Amino acid sequence: MSGYQGKKNIPRITSDRLLIKGAKIVNDDQSFCADIYMEDGVIKQIGENLIVPGGVKTIDAHGRMLMPGGIDVHTRFQMPDRGMTSADDFYQGTKAALAGGTTMIIDHVVPEPGFSLISAFEQWREWADSKSCCDYSLHIDITEWHRGIQEEMEALVKDHGVNSFLVYLAYKDVFQLTDAQVYEVFSVIRDLGAIAQVHAENGDIVAEEQRRILEQGITGPEGHVLSRPEEVEAEAVNRSVTVANQTNCPLYITKVMSKSAADVIAQARKKGTVVYGEPITASLGTDGSHYWSKNWAKAAAYVTSPPLSPDPTTPDYLNSLLSCGDLQVTGSAHCPFNTAQRAVGKDDFSLIPEGVNGTEERMSIIWDKCVVTGKMDENQFVAVTSTNAAKIFNLYPRKGRIAVGSDADLVLWDPDVTKIISAKSHNSTVEYNIFEGTEVRGGPLVVISQGKIVLEEGNLHTTEGSGRYVARKPFPDYVYKRIKARSRLAELRGVPRGLYDGPVCEVSVTPKTMTPASSAKTSPAKQPNQPVRNLHQSGFSLSGAQVDDNIPRRNTQRIVAPPGGRANITSLG
């Protein structure tokens, strides 16, 4: 680790040694008062009356809470979209994250269909290594499916420290996979010991609804949410759960935006499915009423998929499910575009680039909505902002815990500080903040990343390119202990019984190709030289002409009532 510690250009820090005195240390499972000493980016001692070297920078916590730094499990910094790039790059994005108390992000790599996963991964690494000012890791999005993709996934897990892959049930004809492809991908992910993430929306229905709403002349941002009713999110979550159950693969739903989608996850967990839900800052902190704003640019700033729910009671509901454990982790899906970029879709809502802000606001919004309201305590807050993510993605206890040997990524938290969120003061580069005017209680006083102070007295001291890529091993215990137990129980066994030797009915499921009656129906020009044997047909035939040879035979009967159509399905046509 010491190889990363050569950067001495952060102001007011004379060494990589730091002592915090009189802190109330808050982990996900307990709180206690102690001093904490860190050196070379690692926590070295926790206790009282610590013996430390002279000349160490000391912070007096005055009994305030000291927590593990936040882990934002879902960012999309510097994301390419049709020749544009989302407004916040890895420097601006991680700087905003640190300002809010988040000390690690996990970004999504989005390979263009037809391009190599590994080359896309290396491109993201190059961007992030040069710009990120906090530690980071990477999820890989699967944007198409064929055998070569499987080989690349294996290489990413074995050689590049990746243990999570996302599939899309949305974005028809771009990223969307079929159910059969999702089944195959999940099977591969399970064998690799990784986590299957899903962007859950029914892409086929969304495509039809977009066409219908545009045909009605609705082109503004409200068309975005009208074309994506929340039941298409819930349906896709349910389908994902079904495929995950069939493949015995751990499931992780990104961007839980609606009550009904959250309910599907909660019910699946009650039935024993290994599934995790990730609400984001936006769905916990605001709603979709803004899509109807008269100001087009403001309305467009809220466009993301799945969309924010127009039901104003949704944020409180999702915060309650997060507090009781039905939802487990929080991200931001931070991917804002500026107004000029959004205006690509000024005449067609389906062309508006998607994504909202939230990496800077995440910790304070959750504290304000969950802890201040008494829905959760400070230990649960640590769990949903940091520890659960670290456990799911196999970063624990290096991340997500204050313990000797863990990384010195820490937040000294002030539960009483109040702040009004505004685009005028945020660290993102975009003109709109979707939480504009929201007053939140609770925020970071001091943020420590890799043992260095990066936020103190309201001032940020970030170093571009100081963030490290954190490799993640497969088969996290937190997730896979249950999966392994189930795989031992799931072996299928046939029933031992004697061979059936009774009569067997003769069936014909395709037209015959070798009898005179059938060849008469085929024009001589199309007649094949050699009849092809139909393996579905019985090899048994009667020799000699039959009295009814001249009557055309019906080999099959078609049911003309479609599924969900005519009530009387007994009529045969």
C-alpha cells in the first residue's frame, strides 16, 4: 500500500500520520468512544491513551460521531452518450462525492455493443486513474451477449478484480437482452462467483409506449415518465427474481425508483431469494412531479430511467423500506448532463440524455430522511451508506468498517449542521440540482480519504489522480454462503422406475414429405431431389395404398384463440 502514499501536495498536511481524539466510533453493529490513530492510509490503533509518535496531526472530535466513509455503489462519471459525455468527469464527480462524505465510488463501465469488455474496462481505468481523487472500483455492463463475452467476463473476474456485471431489460434494440440471454448470463455470473445486477424495466413495453405518446404529440419530459409507468419497473424486477431463482444466482436491482418495484424485492426476500435493492439519492430525496414543470430545462434535468415516481409519497416509503432492511444499499446513479446536452431531446423526450445528480447529497439526504425522522439509528445509517455495500461487493472489512487494518477512509459527522442544497453551491458542473431548495440536517465536518484530510472547515483539499483502483475478489461470503448451500440442495434426481413397455400411440407433428398425397401438394419445381428424413416422424408406416389416400390429411389442429383473447379456448379452427 505504501506505494500509493507518495503524494505530499495536500495543503496543511505534514505527514501521513493522523490522530483523532475523543470520537464516538460508529460501525454498523456498535458505537463506542475511543481515539483512533492512522498511518500510511491504514488504521493502526483504536483505544484510549494511545501511544503515538510525536508531531502527529491531531483532530479533537469532541465526542462527535466518526463513521466509515460512504461507498457510492452506483456512479456514471464521464459517461459517453451519442458523442457527448456526462457533465461530471472522474475528478469533478469524486470531488463532489468527497464533499458529501463519500470516500469510495463504484462506477459503471458501458461497452459499446460490438466492442470488447476488456478494452472498455481499460478505457475507464485510464480515465479514472488520471482523475479520481478517491478510491474507486468498476462494475461492467453487459450490452450484448455471445460466447466471446463469457470469456471476457471470466478474464475480468480472474485478472482484473471485477465481481459484478449488469444486464439491461430496457433500451430495446440497444442494450436489452432477451430472457433466455439473461438466463445464460446469470448462469455464467453464478459460476464466476460474481453479482448479477439488473436495470429493471420492460423495454418492449417502454418502446411501444414511447411511440404511442409521441404520436399523441407529447414531446416534453413528462412523456418520459408517462411512457415508463412504474408497473413496467415492477414487472421487470419480478422477472429478474424469477430468473435469479431458476439459476441460483445472487441478484442486485439497481435504481429502485418506485413503491411497487421495492415491494417485489421485499416480498422476494421474505420468500428467501438472495436479492438486494439499491434505491438512489433521487428516489429517496425527491419525486417525479417536476416532469410537469413549465420550465423545459428544469423538467429535463430530472430525466433518468427508471423515472422518478410522480407519487409524492414514494420517497418516504422507500426510506422506510431502507430503514427496515427490505432495501439494503444506496447509490446515486450520478450522471448529470447540462442543459445544452439535454436539449438534444427538445422535440422528442426519448432523445433526452438520462441521468441526475446525487453523489454529493446522498449521505445528508439519507440522514435527514431516515435518522432525523427516527426511522433508523446511526448504526443502520452506516450499514446502508457503506457497510452493506462493502460486504456485498467483497470490500469488507478493508472498506465499510472502522477497525485496525481497515483503510483510513473516515467521516467525522455533525448530526446538527443544516444546509440548503443548491446548484449555486454544489460541486457538480451542471446548472440544475434536482434537490434545489431542500433543507437537510446532518453533514460531514471532516472527511479523511486514504488517511489524508480532504475536507476540513468547509474547504476541500483534493488531489486529482490520487484515487486507487480497488480490485474485488469473487464469491463474497456475505452473498455466496447461501448460494452454495442452495446449490447442494438443488440437485435434481429422476424417479427410479422400470421401463414402460406398453402400447405407444402414433403421432405426426409435421406434414409427411414422402407420401404421394403430400408430394402432390408440392410444385414439381420445388420438389427436393432426395427426400429429407423428418426425425420427428415415426419410422413405422403401412405399406400399400389406402382407400382414403385422395383425402388431404390434417396433421395438426391450431387453436385460434390467442392467449388472453377469446374466452372459449375449446373452439378449434
